[in-house]
Amino acid sequence: MKKADVRELLGLLWARDMKGLLSAPTDIPATQLFRYGLVGGGAFVIDFACYCLLGFLGLHYLLAGIAAFLVSFVFNFYASRVFIFKKSAPEKAGAKEFSAVITISVVGLALTELLLYLGTGLLDFDYRASKIIASVIVLFWNYFARKRFVYRTR
């Protein structure tokens, strides 16, 4: 990430330019990462709430992780397209774009499940703490993989 990109993001924040921060098309990595944090935060709230509810209802933590992923994936996919990666390459649109995103997300799900198993199954952490740790790690995988393989600009 370039200093100029970070300066531009800070300028948008300082000016309280909501359109520039949230909805104007941008290829600036710092602004996209900021938006991804917001969208990812929303997806995390949905994912974590579903995960905790299912855990509370007695579903095994690994199955709860998969179910919560499915719910939050739908939100994250559409919100990412609308707010973050508006300028996706035309050849990636539609089914190709969805296939690439789902592939990256399934890898993220596998990583999440592994981290949940390590945290809860092996290290005996509370299932919610394991989920928070896994979610932070997987957030970076999802952003950089989408940026590199799905929504890259020429």
C-alpha cells in the first residue's frame, strides 16, 4: 500500500466525505480495505450471531461454523460487489465472478474450521473466542485473495 493511498483515505476521513469513503468507485487499496473492514464487520456480526445462536442451541461448533458461514457469505458477496469492488473486470462478471468468490470463500471456510478445531478442540478455548481469532485471520485471506484473483484491475 502506497503512502499516497493512505493519505487519500485519511483525507476522505478528515473531510467526512461519506460518498468517497463508502460509495464512489475506487481502485485505491487503502479505501477498499477500509470498506472491506466495514463490510467484513457487518458480515462478522451476522456470522458471529448465527454461530453463537447455533452454539447456544446445542449445535456442534464446527457445524455451527459452516451454517453461519453460509448465511454471512450471501451478505458479504453482495455487499462487497456494491461497496468495495465496483469496477470488477467485465470478463469476471456473473457466474465466473461468483465461482471465484465462492472458491476463495470455501478456502476461507476450511481455514476457519481448522482454526476452530485448533482453538476449541485442541487448545480448549471457548468456542466464541476461537471464532473471533479465526475470523480476524480469515478476513485478511478473503480480502487479499479477492483483490488479487477476482477484482484486480488491469
